[in-house]
Amino acid sequence: MMWNMVLRRIGVGIVLLWVVSVLIFALTQILPGDAAQIRLGQQATPESLAALRKDLGLDKPWYIQYVTWIGNLITGDLGISNAGGATISSLIGNRIGNTVFMTAIVTLIAVPLSVVLGLLAAMYPGRLLDRIITSGTLGLIAVPDFFVAIFLILFLAVQLGLVPAVSYLSGTESFWKSIYVLALPIGTLVIVVSAQMIRMTRAGILNVMSSPYIEMAILKGVPRKRIILRHALFNAIGPIVNVIALNLAYLVSGVVVIETIFAYPGLAKLMVDGVQTRDIPLVQACGMIFCSTYVVLILIADIASIMSNPRLRHPK
Amino acid sequence: MTDTSNEPANVLEVHDLMIEARPHGAPPIPIVKGVSFDVKPGQVVALIGESGSGKTTISLAALGYTKPGLHFSGGEVLLQGEDMELVSDERKRQLRGENVAYLAQSAAATFNPALKIGEQVTESAVLHGAMTQEAATQRAEELYRALELPDPDRIGGRYPHQVSGGQLQRLMAAMALVSRPSLLVLDEPTTALDVTTQIEVLKAFKKVIQEEGSAAIYVTHDLAVVAQIADHIVVLYGGKVMEQGSAEQIVTNPQHSYTKRLMAAVRPSPVAGLGDSMAGDHLRDVPALEVRDVTAGYGKGADGKPLITVLRDVNVTIERGHVVGIIGESGCGKSTLARVMAGLLPASEGEVLLDGHALPPSVKERKREDLQLVQFVFQMADTALNPKQRIGDIIGRPLQFYHNVHGRELREEVRRILDLVELPAVFADRFPAELSGGQKQRVNLARALAARPEVLLCDEVTSALDTIVGANVIELLKNLRDKTGVSFVFISHDLSTVASFADEVVVLYAGRVVEKGPVDQVLSPPFHPYTRLLIASVPELRVGWLEETMQTREALAGIARGVTLTDVGCPFFDRCPVAIEGTCDKLTPPTREDQSGHGHYIECHREVVELGGAGATAPA
Amino acid sequence: MSEQDTIVAEDAGRDVYDELPDAPPKSRLRLSWVGKVSAAVVALWIFLALFGPWIAPYHEAFFIEEDAAGNYFDDPSFMLPDASVSAYLGTDYLGRDVLSRIIWGARTTIGISFAATLLAYFVGITLGIAAAVAGRLTDAVLSRIVDAILAFPNIMLGLIIIAAFGSSIPLLIGLAGLVYAASVFRIARALGQDIMVQDFVEAARARGEGLWWIITREILPNAAMPLATDFGLRLVFVILFISSLSFLGLGVQPPISDWGSMVRENMQGLGNGLSGGALASITPAIAIATLTIAINLIVDDISAHAGGSLAKKMV
Amino acid sequence: MTLKRIDGPRYEELTHHDRDVVMTALKSGANRREVMGWLLATGMTVGAAGSIVGAAGEALAATPKKGGSIRFAWDLHGPSDTLDPILFTSSLDYGRGRLNYNNLCRFNEDLTVGPELATEWEANSNATEWTFKLRKDVEFHDGSKLTADDVVYSMMRHIGQESPSKAKVLVGTVKEWVKDDDYTVRAVLDAPNAELPVILGTFHFKIVKNGTTDFQNPTGTGPYTLNEFKPGVRSVHTRNDNYWNDAHEGPYLEQIEAFGITDAVARVNALISGDIHMCANLDPKAISQVEGAPNAEVFAVPSGRYPTITAMMDKEPGNNPDFRIGIKHLQRRDRVLKVIQKGVGSIGNDQPVGPAYGAGWCKEANDPNTYPYDPDKAKFHLDKSGVGGAEIHVAEVFPGMTDICLLLQRECQKVGFDLQVKKVPNDGYWGAVWMKQPMNVSAWNMRPSAHIMLTLTNRSDAPWNEAQWKNERFDQLLDMAAGELDEAKRYEMMCEAQKLCATESGSLIPTHAAYLDAKAANLKGFPRVPIAAFGGMEWPEFIWLDT
């Protein structure tokens, strides 16, 4: 039963990826102007445009372009950038490590932090600690992330000079030095994603907390800590894992603003640049990476919550 | 009224307890208004009353606990001399589970689905340092044995969803007893169970309580159950004690008029001749509704058959103006049968005939006139009434829909119908949430009646109601039958109710009809072994019934195992005391008619004589 | 059996003991003081959104150029608050009155996000309920499309669509509406599925009611409250989404003011310090924060009634 | 001495040439008082002159030192970053090109060209053939010697139908490049072009190694060798110790890292917090922040660069003379300069040539009274024009471009004229909007001469005649000036042309801007060539870090 469900989810995930590929391709087709136009800019002449278009294969019909693209994609060939002539894999290769590193560090900090704070808040609902945590996270959710980022830069980097204002890594830094250099974007992202995860953890736990078995645990004289950690958390794992997955997907694809402000060369900014230069192969590749990340993460979250459900793990 | 006896030896003393609800920003509402009673060591005190009487609230006070939104506002609750309202959190936690333990109504909801049973059972004892994990596990296994749970060595390693409801209820008893509390609080622990299961659980509880020597508070609205288990009874109404005394005295000689009324509402045991049966009367050429060879279930298999079959080869005939009772335990398919009749669940085989013509299986394909003639009354009025619609609209809709009644005429008609179900006309402007359970059930009925049906399908309409309220609804149904002449399909798990209302009875077991016939015939020999078990399991309102019944072989047979629908053989085979090995498990039993000529059929391999009948005819 | 005496209470006679109500009547929704303050804040912003243009000292596009005496300012940008020219919060990077732009911006910010959220609700609920009541194929197709939209990073979708059609207020509304319709779809579908199996819907089906009646009369009224609680949160997300677009220069058209754009365009003021125009960036950020926090607090306040109170009983 | 006055003159804001004059005077032993005297004679205040002499003295005391590494941050970067000179798009590409390669000729601060890889050049009599003598003993970073083959290869990449060169137009008349011997190359032209060396000094005409096709890791002759290049991420350049230029000690720095910080606020903050040393394209709003920081300073080079709003004269409403006059009268040029450009730059008069062109600039053509701010006149003309309203399509092609339009919109509103401002994304702007929408915006960098500037943007047949202004007399004047050798007469002609442009064209040019950048205070030695940011990107071999 459980494995059936898992396999079904994976099947749905694959269908979803196909739908996504169609959507991405369709969206990139509606972009006005083409790479040739953008690349030549103010200096474009009709001849140079035509030459460049032919060069980039932009003169072929859309369905040929789709089939070619999806075929290449399946064989792992991401194509050549329309804008600079570099291979997409090299462009992405330059950045994917950065994105993965940042995502990993932020996750390692934010997830335990959020779960612990969320649990603490749920453990003492309505008390001072809970109020501080809930109002604090609320305040942070409510402010645009770029404001948080600039504020941190001004305060910690410009005023106090504690950490660098740009996240410039040469690639030769030691691990701890890298963390130091990336302190501000890591901090900003931890703040942004934790706020959400804390609230969702708390809400998830409190949701479970209205169950009769929690009341039973209270009546059995089970202490607060154990009620939360043993009785409630186990049953709230599904929604918590889900929100973690969503936030991870956001860290991979949605941090354009942060990458822009800290000049951190990650995938999200690459995608934005791709759109602005009408570098269709690049946009498509980034889109597929982002969407697959989402699909895979949600899949993992789904499977995790299936696994955490004893009803499915141990059928009658 | 105060309890003057105040020996320190009491396990629990409740003095002038007051509890109130404090809604957000509104004046407090008193819920418990000065209640006093004592529980002596080894004594079982029953708190009895209808919903809203405050009985659960009072029982929880023994643990120093109030439901969210409720607060102690006066009096004291002394558990072995310690005031549960005043002790520190630390001490309260210590006392809960160790000195006082709680058993809730629904074990299925109170067991944490994510944790193994063993952990939950031993948790309290181990946490409080009363015993080591090993000792607690061992103690739990002893209790499993004492509670006659199957596979006691390994049941602790299972998850709650892997065991049956009756077993869970007993496991919860083990959970409460594991650290040998001096007081047990049992909150309607058998209400959600089938009668055959209930008797098992009651038996187990009683035995264990006696063996352990602990005192108990037993909360219920069912006097018959109370009579079996309680030493002392406290009758509650509206948060006050109406009467308290020994079980014997309250049952045999109630003093307070409320207690008397409560006693009067208790349904007598199901025996022949209770109802005003109309067998044979009203017979016309064509039955109002007929179910022929219906097989139905859920999910869609590859061959067009359902994945899970719930009903198999069911035949039921509802004559005009008759009340047909359908009885069986939960999961036997009785609600499914009603849904097939209504077209909510299309039968995969067989057909449903209305006035002699076959109806399309699905509600979507049925004509509006056909739908109008067969109305469904759902079990839970709470969920069957749209909480966002006014009563007037709920009742008025069928009138609009089927009969195109509008405006003033509609309002008049709604009033008439409200009157028919004995509700004041002002209710038309209220929302369901503003009504009590019984009132909602009346509205539920009124909606069905508004369609002016020929057949009313009533699915467990009294099961969720308290004794008095349920009795009133049955009275109402009888009136309606007499006034309107509609036919009823009355589905219930409660044989007493059926006995007092139905003309004919159909006994379902595991999706098959095992016995059917006029009510008096079904309730008198010959019996299908299952019917016999059912009848024997209904608690009687007298002290000592439980002990007597447990001696009989019917009850011994009743140990609830999983009810499974088998393709071949008799489904009751594994519980049947008269089963024939090699026959009953292999062959589908024949239908036998007893010689009374009233149309009393029994499906069994045993001859009618063997089942207590005077003689038998071969199946047709 | 029992040695206790029988105790009988005063008996008021048989007829008095009517059926008791099931539970104490539910109290009407009441807000805590935090909720009340929040409601007041939201009300204030809505009031400003509706009547701001008649209240604000200046038009949102007005450049303050002269002092009270009529002399030209050398450089009116990033001025400190100056009551003599009715610039109570100072001026922005171009010398426009910050307070007036915040008041006018309330209209744009709240208007766009409100319209977008409404749109998201309309589309999301329609399709979500349709998926819940319709057959498995419709449900599967709709769900996959919605999943695909959800899989798409919001910003990327915004970037491409705005690049394709140019930024305008209707487009922003449509875009945010589309993005959040996907999430509303999931909620509405789940709610719809829950309600579909309720007995009262079953009753309506048994009666032979059509789909339209079942959706509009049975399902929607019961889904309204949970959807309404979600509405507030969704509104907050839309506001933040639009301000992210503003950050990337894809927000509303100048000189229309919206809070996100104001934070962004005056951000240099932050670097210049409080005396150099930080207010011009901080105040719209505060405006966003007050609105979104207030909405969240109201939602919290409402849902505090719904659950979690058991947690307070832990000892 | 011809000391140019600039608003609030400071030593740093003097042109390189003028600084040299002051510097040379001090070096040659003139005392402070004497130099002060000369400065005061130019009309400068005592305070200003004092500060200049003081700063010059300090500058003199510091001599370039070797060592240190810097980071420079551009505003735009992305996956289209390239090291292929013919595809250079952004100033970041230009900068990287200057680090890695050399040109045949290089710009001086006065926009004349001097020798670089070519030591000398000459044209035939009618300028249809140019011969360049190449510097000997120049080595590429990979150790190979520079020869004529490399130059011919590099130059031929700009020629032909198929060439994707972005500077193709500039050398459209060059038919071919011929190798005469190993150190002599010859350009053969279809038509005369007297300014070919100037063109060859611009950004795209870098010399690459013969046969290079992969520009991921190209070799060059430039002052810094390429270590690492990731488009849209960064590049790292280390000092070329084998650099051919013996005229100075440079290059001085160990290593230069180049990358982009798109966000203007973040870029300034990075400079102030010391994470970067060069911050390109300083937002004028940030001037006060940079000035307040002890470790950073503004680096502004006055130039002829300008933003423009164009009403296309072949379309409604630009074809209506009253509309053009009306809208010109609504320009608050002083406010644009003061509020948007924070005073860095000079007031423009709707024609492309500004004071930075020096002798090429016609003062009379810049008479602020041509179309002064005058709402009444504006209203009169706008009413008379019968034009009901107009719409400007604006992209942020120049810092503050949108704001300039907003100021204009506000003035229009005052006289009751409905001017809509429609902001469109930068990407796609040049292809879809510019020279297509009736009113649009653009921005121009400074060109080597007033003549080139005017020819490029206003000649009737110029492909980039954005206003579609067609005036025979103007074209005639340009042609005449090109052949005129008499300075005075030539000035007369150019002046008339500029006046015509100012009064009749559909372009609104409120100001001429400076190249405004910021840098670490201890980073010194920048030349000030006003054709691009950071002194025309001529800095790589000159700058040094004062420790």
C-alpha cells in the first residue's frame, strides 16, 4: 500500500515535469524581441540581426524548437546560450555550486532553528516566549526582504564593519571564511525563511494539539515537553516537512532579490539575466531546474509524510 | 443539598463543585452548579444524565482538569485529601496517571495514531517513575490477559489502527490501570460500541476493577449499563445533582421525578409483542419499495464489480405503510443498504423497485418524482443539516424543489411541517447550531417529510441521542406513521428500539441478510444464532444481569473478531456456537422459512427445529 | 451495596426537565484587544485607500519646489520633515511629499493586492470547487496544471509575463491573481472535498439537486469562513510579491506611488542616514508592515478561537 | 593657460590635462603662490584655487607604488558577458578588454589619439588608405610575439556581411586590411575616412591573437593577464609583468577582480564598507553618502554624455512645431541638473554637443534663453498646436531618465497638458521602442569630436537620427566643416549647425552629464578620458594603491 502510493506520487511527479516543460516552453515563446535584438541593442542593423538570428536557430518554427529542446534535455544537453555563446551547462555550472552551498547552509541553520523555536512557541502558547516568537516572526514576514537585506548591510557591514557587504567568494576560501563572507545573505535568508517555518511549525503542532489524544496525554500526566516532542510532533511531521520543502524550493529559485543585493552569483539571478537578454535556452534550462527542484522536494515531502504515517507504513 | 458524610477514607470527595464557562468577553455561564459526592475505596460511582448535564465536566474535575474554556469557580475536589484545584502543576501531573486515571469514550480518537500501543499504555507509569519500562511492559501484558485481549505478548507492539475498536477500548483500560491508580474515571467507555462488543468490554471492566480493587467514576447516559457496573448512582441534570443513592435503590425505586422520567425512557428488552405490529395488514399488490438480489460496495474493480463488497445478494421488501427495521452491528452494511435504496450508492448487481417499477441505480439518473417518493434521513442531524441555512430554508427546500411551493404558501407549509414534528414555528428563523440534538433530529425528519414521500429511510436516527430524547423521537415517528401512512425503513443497531417500532425486521450480518420476518416472529424462536446473540447482548435494567448473561453460551460466543464478508460460506461461521465445521465455512447457507406462515426466513445450515423452531419447511 | 444514604434534590416536578441544549451557546466572534487594535489599523488604511486623495496634503506626483515664503529650494529631495511646507514626513528622492505618497500609495497597494486576491479567489475557488465536485479526469488535469504553476517560481513567472506584456496595473492584478489562484485552488479543492462528503451535501444529492445548487448553497457558504481567514494571509503575500516586482523595476508605472516601489526608490536615503532621507524609505516599509502585521494578527485572533486552546491546558 | 571652469571646481574635477598643467608647474619648481596667481587669473575664487593647489601638492607628493589587489564592481553583468572584443556590450566588457588587450591607438584626455600597439600611422592624400606601423617586441600573454597577422585577423573580424561585430558600422567603409610586412598593416577603404585612428581607439577594436575563436580564455597583450572568467560571475586578472609599455612603471596592482553588483545601493555600501575599490555608475543620490565616508570618494569626469527625450518628427505629435516648442519651454533644466543629477554636469540646450567637447562646443548655441522655462509661452504653443496629449515611452537607459520624464510630466500638468509617462523594461527597449514610439528616450556616450556626435545622431541620413530631423542646411554645414581647415571658419559652421539643432530638432536635451563613479580614496592615478565611465576605462595600467 505504502509503496504503491510512493510509486504513484513519483508517476504524478513525472507527468508534472512534462506539464512544466510545456509551460516553460510556451512562456518563453511569448517573450517579445529575441536574443539577436537584445544582443545588438542600440547598434542593431537589419543585416546584423538576420545574421545573428540564423546563427542562433531562431528562424525555425516553434514546434521544431520544442522537440529539439526536449530531446536534448532528456539526453542532458542544455544547449548553447543565445547571449554569450557559452554552453548553458558551463553558465549553470558556474553558479549551481553557489546556490547549493547557500541553500545548504541556510537550511542547516534555519530548519533546526525554526523547528526548535516553533516547538518552544507551541509548548507555551500565549506565554511571553510565544508572544515574542510569534510577533517577531510576524514582523519579519511583513517587511519586504530587500528592506531587511539593506538594513542588515547598513547596520552590520557599513556601520559596524563586522561582515562584508558583498558576498564575493573567490573559491579559494576555507569553509569558515566562506561562511563569514556570506554572513549577511545567509542571515537575511535565515530570517526570511525561518519566520515562515517557525509559524508553520507552531501552527502545525497547535493544530494537532486539539486532538483528543493530546487531551488524553495531558490527563495521563505526561509533561509538556514530552507531549510536544513525542505526541504532537510525530503527527505534525507531514505539514512541517511540506513547509520546509517549499522553503527549500524558494531558496533555490526565489532569492533573486537577495542575490542581486549581495551580488551573489546564484541561479535565480542567472534566470533573471536570461529573461532580460532573451536568452531562451538559458531561461528554459533554469526554469526546468527550478521546477524539477520543486517537484522533487514536494515529492520527498509527500513521501516523508507517507512514511511518517503508521497507517500506511504498517497496514492492518 | 450537601453530602454530610466526610470520612477521610474516601478516595474522592467533591464538595459543592462549581465550574463555569468563560466565553471571550461575555459573562460567565455556570456549567456545574454546586455538586457534591464521594467515592469510597473500591466503589464504582456512576454519574448519569443527559448531554448537557455536566457529567463529563464533573468527572474530569477529579483529575483537576477542565475542558478548554471552562474554569473552576468554587468548591473543592479532594483526591485522597489533596485539592486538585489547588495543587501545583508538578503535583497535578504526578497525581494524574498515578493516582487517578481516565478512560475516554472513543478509544480510537484517544490513542495517538503515531505511537505504538505498548508505549502509550506504559508511558504514564514509566514517566512518573512508578516502575521501570520492563516492569510496566510486564504489567501491561498481565492486564492484556486479564482483559482477554488476543495475542497479549505482541499487541503492545502494534499501532492503534491495527486493532479493532473493542480491543482499543480494552487497551485503554489497560492504559488507565497500568500504574494501579486508586481512582478510575470512565467516561462513557462503551457508548460507541456495538452491543455484542459492549458486553465484552463491560465484562472485562467489571472483572478488572474488582481484581484491582480501585474505585471508579462511571459516566454514562445509559441506565441499563450503569445497573450492571455501579454501586452508587448520582443522577445529574443541568449541572446539579437530582438524586443520588445506591444502584439498587435508584434502579428499583427512583425518588426524584427526573430520575423516574429517565427510567421510563429506558427501552425494555427486545421481546416479541412490544411493538404495535401490523404484520399482514395494509397488504396490497405491489410493495412500496423492493430490493432484489442487490450486491453493492465501494470502489470500482476491473470487472465492474466493486473493490470492496459490502452487501451481497440482499432481498428486502417494504410493504406500504409498514415499518421495516434493519438491524446489525456497525460495518454490517445496513447504512449501505439505505444508500443503495436512495440511489446514493448505485448497486453493482440487482435492482431497486419503487411501486413495482425498477429505478435506475444512481440518483443522478432517477426522475425527480421517484426521488421525491423515497427520502433519506441521515443519522447525524449535526452533519445532515447545513449549518449555514436557516431551518425554514432547510425544510422549505424540498417543497420548492419537488412541489414548486413558494412565498407565503411555502412559509405556511413549513409551519405546518414544524408543527407536525412538534417544533414551534419560530424555529424557522433559527440556524441548526441554535438547536439541541433532539430538535435537530426533528428538523432532519421534517425535511424528509416535506417532500411528501412514500418511503422514509431512517438511518440510525436515534443512535446519537440521549435516552429520553431518543424515546421522544420514536414516539414522534410512531405518530408520523399513523398520521401520514408512509413506509419506514428503520435502520438501527439497537434491537430494543427496533422491537418497539418496526413491523418487520431484517437482520444483517456482514452484508448478508441472515434473518427476516415480522418483528414478533424474529424476536421469538426459531432464532438465527446471530439474532440470538444480539438479543442476549442487550443489557437489561437490573442489577446482576451481566453476571447471569455471561454464563450463557451465546455471550461466550460473542467475542468480537473481525467481521469479514466472505464470498462463500456463512459469514457468522467463526462466531457461531452451532457452526458445522466443513459446511458452514464452505457453503452459502440456504434460506429456510419457519412454518408460521408469516414470512419469517432464516439463512442457516441448521434446520429450523435445531434453531428452536417448531418445525421447518425446505427452502423454496 | 452502598452504605451511602440516598439523597434527593428538591423536585420541581416532571415537566420542568426539558431537553438540555447540547453545549453552551457559542459566543460570537470577539477580538482581543490586539485584534481590535489591528482591526483599527486595517480600517484606517482602508479609509485612506478610499478617501486618501482628499486627505493627503499633496498629489502623489507633486514636486515640492518652494518653501513657505515662496523661494525655490536649492534641492528639495530627501528633505527632513518640514511642517511649513506640509511635508510632515519629509520628501522623497525627487522632492515629493512622503506622507502624501504613502496615503496615495495606500490606494494602489491595497487596491492592487485586494483586486488580485479577489481575482485569485474567484478563479481559485471556481476551479478548486469544480475539481472537487467534478470527475477524476477534470480533477487530475486541473490539479496538474495548478501544480505546474506552483512549481514555477513566482518571480520568474512575473518577469516573463511582464516582459511580454509590459507592466500595468491590470496586468499586475492579473499576474498576482494567477499566481495565487493556484494556492487558493488547492485550499478550495481540499475544502470542497471535505464538504462534499458531508451528510448535508449527500442529502442534497439524494434530493436530486443540481450541481449549481450544491456548489452555491451547500459548499460555498461552508467554505466561506476558512477561505476568509486565508484571504488575509494571501493579501499579505500579494503585497510582498508586488513589492518584489517593484524591486526588479517591474512594479507600477511612475509616478503612481505604491509602498513597495517607495521603499525601493528611496532606498539610497537609508544609506544617507536619518538626516539624509532614510525616512522616505523607512516609512513606506512601516506602512507595509503595519498593514500586513495587522491583517495577520486579526487572522491569528480569529483562529485562536478555533483551536490550540488545549495546548494551554498542558502542565 | 586654459583652465576650464566646472561647477565647484576641485583638483579631482579638473581635466587630466589641466591637472597636468598645475602639476608640471609645481614640479618645475613654481611655488604655491605663483600657481595660485594663475588660477585666480582664470576667475577662480581664492578658496577653490587654494584647494586645488593643496590637492595637487598632495598628489605630487604621492608617487605610484606597486602592489595591492583591488575589486571593481560594475552595475550590469550577466551571462552575456564576453571577452570577444567584437561582441562587447557593457562597460564591464570594455573594462575587461582594456585589462586583457590593447588597441592600435589610444585616447588621450583631450580625445585625440596617441600610439599604442601602432607606433605611427599615416593616410594617403584622400584618406582612403591608412598605413599603421606596429610596435615591435610586444608579447602576448602566452609568450608569442605580436605581428601584422594578429592585427589583420583582429580587424578583419569586423568586416563582412556575416560579421556579428557590434562596431561594424563604424568601419563600414573599410574594405580590407592588408599585411605589408610583419610590422606594417594597411587598411583599404571604399570612401575617405579621416578619423579612422580615432575609431580604432574605441572599445571594440582590440587586437587578439591570430586565429582565436574561443574567447573563454583568450590571450592578449594587455597589462593584466586573465586568470579566470565566468560570465555573469566574475573575472580575475593578474599583473602582466612582461608588459610592453616602458613609459611608466605600470601596471601596478597585483590582481584585479571584476564583477557586477546590479543594485546601486548595495554597490555603494560595498564600496564604503571596503569590500570593493571601484564602484561604477554612482547614483547621484549617493554622492552625499560617499562624501561622508572617509575611505571613499566620488570620481566624476565631465563629459558630453547626455540623456534625451525624443519627439520623433515623422510622427504625431513630434511633427508639430508648436508642440516641440511648447514642450521645450517646459523643461526645468536647472532642476534636472540640481535634483536628479545633484549638480554634476552642465545645463544642456537640446543639442548633443556640450562643454566637454572643448573647442567643438559652441557657447552661443547653448544660450539658456533659446527655450527658457516659460509656462506661459509653453501653454500658448501647446494650445496652438492643437495636440491633446502625448505619451513618452521611457526605459531607465540613463540614471534618472524616468525622473526627468516625471519632472516634465509635472510641468505639463501645471499648464494643463496631458503627458503620459509609460515605463517599459530596459530589456528589449532598443529593438521594440526606441525610434519606433513617437516619443521615446535614449542616452548617448560622448564621442571623440562634436562633428562625429552630430553626424551620428542628427544628420538626415544617419541611421540613428532618432528625431528624424531632416535639415539640408545642417547636413551641408557638416560636410563643409569636415573639409574646412580654418579653425575659426570651422567653428562658425559648427556653431550654426548646433544652433539649428537646438532650435529645430525634436530632441530635448536638458543636461550634459558627467561620468559619475566612486572609488576608494587610496586608489589613485586614473586618467580622465570622457568617453566612458571611470575615465574612459583607460585606467588599468595607470592606477595604483596608496598604502
